[in-house]
Amino acid sequence: MPAELAAWRDGAEPLSIFAYGSLLWDSELSGVAAEPALLRGYHRSFCLYSYDYRGTPARPGLTLGLDRGGSCRGAVLRFPPGSLDRVWQREMSGRPVYDARLVQVVTVTEKRPALAFTALRSCADYAGKLPLDEAAQLILDAAGRRGACREYFENTVQHLERLGFADRPLRRLANRVRAMATDDGV
């Protein structure tokens, strides 16, 4: 963990983490205070290959990352002091696919710093912006040790929609995944 983040982790103030995907609905994090927030300069994207959790080396899946450009609606999760290690282990163990950085988010009442896990474009797992059909096929075909990629994808889409955080590119991808599944009889 970078020294700047370790100092923040060890401080007396609650920790703010920007959540844009499964952190919003992960049952391990239930009970954490959440407040809607906007992050500018990054957008939600299925831009990371998953060779383990939601895919295999032979059939990689796709998982969410915060990629550069645009904006993203999500939530600021407020963790008690000293609790960053649990989230750090969840997001930063295994292959390095995220760059943990402090960003400015805007809530209804204020601008505040928050930790965000952004896609690490220099890693081999970075898929970038794939053609819609290719992304949908990866989501449909992959499964890893934490389950099917499509299950993760649908869970994410449903939770984001319930929270009012769905976006047009994600909706287009969801429509394509469902159409291709219907065409394939899945």
C-alpha cells in the first residue's frame, strides 16, 4: 500500500471509498454507510479481463473498472478508521489490475476526497473498449472460481439500476448480452 494511503488508513477520520460496481452490493460490506456521489474524469466500464474469478486463461471473462474519461455515478462508502485493509485485500490482492488513488467526488452536500480503484491501463488484464459483440460474448462464455461472468454482470446491472446508477453504455451491453443469449438459446 502506498505511504500516502497507509497514512490515510491509519488516521482518525472515517475512510471514504468510491464504489461504482460490486462494492455497492457485496454482502461482505453490508452495513457500511453509503452516500450517492459523482466522480468526474472516469467512467464505469467492463474493461478488465478476468482470468481467475470470472473466467479462465482459456476463456477470460470481463469485470468492471473505472476507466479514464467521462463521469461515473456511484456512492461514497464511509468506513470506520482502520478498516481499509479489508477492502484493500478484496480489491488489490492477486494480479495488479487497479491503481488505488485519491480522487475528488461530489456528493449532494460537498466535495470530498475518496479512494477509487481505477483500471490500470498498463496491466496485461486491461481490455480497453472492446467491440460490443466481443464484450458480450466474453461475458456469456466465461466462468471462473467465483462463478459465471454473466451472473456477476447481471447482478451488477440489476443492483446499479435499483440504485439509479445505470448508464447508457452498460445498458447497451446488457441488451446485447441478453440478445446473444436468446440467439444461442442460453
